[in-house]
Amino acid sequence: MSAHPPLRSFGRIKSRAVKPRQAALFDTLLPSIRVPDPKAGPIDPATLMPDATHVWLEIGFGGGEHMAAQAARRPDVLVIGCEPFVNGVASALRHVDESGLRNVRIHPDDGRDVVHALPDASLDRVFILFPDPWQKARHNKRRLIQPEFTAELVRVLKPGGRLRFVTDWKDYADWALERLRATPGLTWLAESADDWRIAPADHVVTRYEEKRLGDTPPIFLEFELT
């Protein structure tokens, strides 16, 4: 299996200084919940949380609000989160620590590496929420949703597994929908406009979403592996 090309699908790695309390969690908490290095070999989710009933993956968890809330709702589910942005990882560690979550595992880097290291049919759900839109046409090749990557998502999803993609940029919604619908095995679950305009019942609104930085209200694309 070949690794993804060395083309980054995300922007900045760090902005403001990390607060001392959050910085300390990189030493005290992260080592105990960190996903093994995916470049070192395959990752078996069963070794991360042997008693988990399901395994969910969030690629690009931002500040970790959505990931932590989903994990708190379902303590029986192993929630793996990936985020290369240092400040986002710091925020997520704070959420995990304050909520006493025991079912979260974090990869503070490119989520594609984790996907490549996972076994076939190992995930029940995948969340990709508000990924970097790379709006300029010459940068579209940096977008996370590419045919090679969607094929990898199909490989790691279980039959009946769900993929949720959310964006607040119209062009990226069109881009993602075209490529996801063209991916063998994925079925778009929308039956009416409300299905992509109205947030699913289990959606968690984050501070990023509330900022309304895109050019459209959030668009929710839900797929199932059939």
C-alpha cells in the first residue's frame, strides 16, 4: 500500500502561543492517549480500547469540541481524532481532561496517515467537518477529498458504516459531492434538500461553525457504505 503524496491538505500548524496549562497536557495526558505512530506500521483499533463496541474517526477535529462531545455521549465508542494544528490539539486535550474522557485517542498530525494504517473494515463512522477549503483553483489539489483518499475511506469503513462531510463553502460541497458519489461503495443518503441543509440530530455545533466564515450555511453530506 503506498502512502499519500507529500502534499499537505491543511494550512497553518500553529498560531498563538499555547496556554501553560494546555501545554502541560502535551506531557501529562497526550502520551497516554496518543495513537501509535501510523508510519511505523499497522494500527489495530482493538488494542487502543479492547472493550469498544464501535470505532469512530474524526479527521481534522479543530478545537476538539465535536470530538469530545461525541465521545462523552458514547463512552462505549472508541473515538480517534486527528488534527495537525497544535493549538487545536491543545484545546482538545483540555476538553478530554476536563470531561474525564477515557475513550478518546489522538493523532496530532495528518489523518491520512492513520487511515492508511488502519485495517480493512475497521471503522463504523468517519467525520470530516469543515476541512480547509483551499478556495483558489490552483490549490484545489490540496483538498482532502480526492479520489484516492475516498477509496481509502471505503476500505476502512465497515459495511453499513457512515461518512459525514460538512463544509460551509459551496464550491467545496460541490467538489466533495461529485467525488464521493463517484466512489464505488458509497451511497448518498439525502432524499430531499432538508437532508443537506438541516444538521443531523446528533451534530454538535462548534465555535468555528458559529463564526460563519464560509459563503453558505453548513452543508451536510451523509454517506453509507453499501
